[in-house]
Amino acid sequence: MTMLMQDENVSVDRTKLLPAKLREDFPILEQLVHGDRPLVFLDNAASTQRPRQVIDVLRRVYEHDYANVHRGIHTLSERSTEQYEEAREKVRAFIGAKHAHEIIFTPGTTASINTVARSWGDANVRAGDEIVLTTMEHHSNLVPWQQLAERTGAVLRHIPITDDGLLVLEELDRLLTAKTKMVAVASVSNVLGTINSVAEIARRAHAAGALVLVDAAQSVPHRATDVTALGADFLAFSGHKMLGPTGIGVLYGREELLDAMPPFLGGGSMINRVYADRFTPAELPAKFEAGTPPIAPAIALGAAIDYLNALGIDAVERHEHELARYAYERLQEIDGLKILGPSPEHRAGLVSFTVTQPHPHDVAQLLDQQGIAVRAGHHCTQPLHDRLGITASTRASFYLYNTPAEVDLLVDTVRQIQDRFKPQGRHRRPKST
Amino acid sequence: MSGSPINEEELYQEHILDHYEDPFHRGQLPTATHSHEDKNPLCGDVVRIDLELDRDGKIADCFFSGDGCVISQASASMLLEEMLGKTIDDVKHFSAKDMLELYGARLTPNRQKCCLLSWRVLQSAVHSPVNNNDHVDAG
């Protein structure tokens, strides 16, 4: 049977794994799908699941503490405001920012990047200025800059990648010129898994007088983040990819940059004083938090950070890296399977691949029938897939609750699917008329 | 395949796999009078259909080409097998519901788009004359 084909040399170092008992914190993982198949959730780069500790906080807020923040002179509003600002402080500490008011709550990474491209971009970027991106960016770190270029006449440049999915950093020095205003780069690719050398990119960008925005949606949930060490001027990430709710994300910006930027969305909360025909903006962070913010989701994001801190983010990274290395090596055993991106040492906790046949959507559908949730498609990275010469791929992405047994099931099932679709000398039966 | 741990249900039944591995008229049609190509932006499936329509508006010949999931490619094969020899009017009257019935297996709304790609392409192809006259002489 296929199990016998497993290379005896490929094994898991269990000392690198988190205690399997933590799965009990995730009620959603206990279920069976398609009748009798235990759910194997490997679509964590799209969105993770939530532990009971986060769900309980959401319930507590809505059952006991909820009211609008920064407004009411009443008990619940004060409780909600206090917890909302505590969450901001937890985020600050988690990413090593200097000041809590450098943490702007947004609906997610996309909103965070759009805020910078709109507010900072419209105020600072002129025709002929240059924005440097990379070939591996998610659409959310491409399209806002394309829109900025359309509005202003700025020019977009892209750091190319090697066939192995690593950035060609030698090209960066050629791309950085006196016209470069911004370098916007993912810390970890959502398809290749590549861990980019953000600190080195930032050092060179700053030497050229450019700012750096880090799309950290795929790294903040999985490895330690220090905005100062990274040299990030702006950094964006989402709560729902790190055990938190949807609808909450973060924009970090250096104080002096955020202070100099005009407000993006106008409305309540972001004002100091409104007259009939004009307004003066509020101080940070309220200046960028127009309207009623995602109060309970922000507080629950704070609970997600507490959960990650209790495990230790370094232990989370070690666990995922070990699973990804194991998956990488075991998937390599399958003839015709091609893994996208670099070798495990340059890789975060995900593995994308193609097989000779069938199409990634068929692979995903057949995996689902075994209870295994993966992502298939272009993963919002069409330019990257163009560069790789493919239209779609299948991605398995891991988080702190995944296990080696789940990797084994993935690998064995992929092998069976590929075998199933090998040419077998089939013939259509003549159509009955 | 009762011993197979993969339970495909209806989605990848033998009939569909037959069309996937041994498609009906996959290729280009040099004598095409009409042709259209489209894709599903969501998944990148591509189907192109070449038609040779005779003077009576009948499909004298047809071929498809493309790339994508089993459903998109097998359904294109089934559709052309069904439509060869039919008229433009027959094509117009062949509804999306007819297409899903021809395919046979139950599909979720997302995967119905894969199945209906070739149907959409065919509906457009009958209105998309090939812009060259060479093939008349080349034959």
C-alpha cells in the first residue's frame, strides 16, 4: 500500500512540536465532515480557527460589557473603552511598537494598506515617483499601489524572484533610485512561503530615502515581530489569520509619519472639532479610526494575542516550521508533484504545489471529501502565478493546532488522487441516441 | 473502485473520467467559421470552441481546446458530442439547465460555473464569425 512508500528517513522531531492537547481549545476542530471524516484544517493562511478563550471573550463582551467606545459617560461605555484600549496596548507590545497610538485598528490588512496608499500616497507621491513592489505580492499589496499610480502618474517597479521563489535582492539596488518613495513588500509569501529579508530590504530602501511598508499578514500570526528591528515604517496584518475574529486588522505606522498624514475616512471619532464648513482632525490613533470601530473584535484580538503569548510565539513558529519541513519532504516523494517556492530553511509554515493531474480545484475537492481543507486557485497572486507559468496551485497551510498525522493524511491522499487520475486507457462510450 | 479510500460520489464518476481522458473532438478546427474563447476568472479554467457552420446554420464540425479542472474539460467534451449536427437554433434553446443535466453529476454552485463555461463559450461562438476567408480556399 501507499504507506509503505514512505521514506524512513523522513520523520518528525516531536520535541519541536507544541502539546497536541491544545487542540481541545478549538471546538470547531472536533467535528466530522462528509459523514465520518475528521476535519483536517489546512487552510490557515486564508483564515485560522479560534480557541474557546477567544470565543469566550467575544461572548463576555456582548453579554456584559458592550457599548460604544470613547463616547458614553456610563459604565458599559467605560468598560468597553478600557478593554478596547487594552487590546491596542497588547498589539503594541506584540509587534514591538514604541507607542500605543501608533497602532490603528482597521477592518484588516487590505484596509490597512489602502489607508497608506490613499492617505500617505495621495499626499506624498507625484507623477514619475516610483513604488517598488515584488513579484510575489498578494493582490492586496498590489492593487492599492496600482490605483495610486493611476491617480498620480507614479511608476511601479517589481523586485523579481528566482525560480525557487526567492527575491533577487541584487535587483533591488538597481530599482532603488532618487525617485523611489515606497518599498512595499510581504514579510512572508502567502503562496511560496518564502520568508523575505525585510530588515535588509528596509536598510537599503532607507539608504535610498524610501519608506517601507510590510504586508505582515502571513508573519505576525506565526513568528516574532519587532517593527523596530525590521525597520518597518508601516506594517499591516489581520486578526482573523491569528486566532482572532474577522473584521479587525492593524495598521502600524511610525508616529511622525501618521502625524503628518491627512485623515483617510472622515466621520465621527476622527475629529477634534467640526464646524459647518470644516473640521480639525483628532490626535492619533482616533484620526484614522472614523466611525464606530470593531470594538468586540478588537478586544477578542487582544485575547488571541494573550493565547499566542501563553504558548510563546517562538514555540508556535518552531511547531509550524517542523510541520512544513515534514510536509515538504514527504510531498517530494510523490512523482510529478512540484512544490512551489524555496527549501524548508527559507520557508514559513505552508506548502503550495501542483501535480501532473488533475487540476488544483479537483485536488482540493477530492481532499475535501477526505475531510482535508486546503486552498486551490491563484490565492490572490495572479502575477506570481504568471511568473511561475501556472494558472493555479494547491496550498496546505499549517497552524499551531495541526499535527504530523494530518500531514501524513494529506500526503497519502494527494498520492491517491494523482494515481487515480493517471491516464488509464479510458475510452468514451459511444453516445446513445 | 469500491476498495478506493477516495469516495468521489458522483463528481468524478466513470462517465466523466472517460470524457476527461478520451475527449470528444479536442483540438483546433482549421476550417472553423466561428470561434470563441473564455475563462473563469475565479479559477483560470479556459475553454475555446471552434465551429464550422454550414449554409443552413448547422454545426458541420466542432472542436474544443483549453485547460482547467476535470469538470470544465469533461463538460466541454460532452457538450460538443451533444451538439455536433445540431443547428444554431438548437444551441440557443439548449439552456444552462440542459447543460447541467447533460453533465449529470450534482454540482455545488461554485463548480456549476466550471461546468457552464463551455456552454457560455458555445453560446457566444455561434455569434462570433472567424475573421478570415483563407480557410475557404485552404481546404
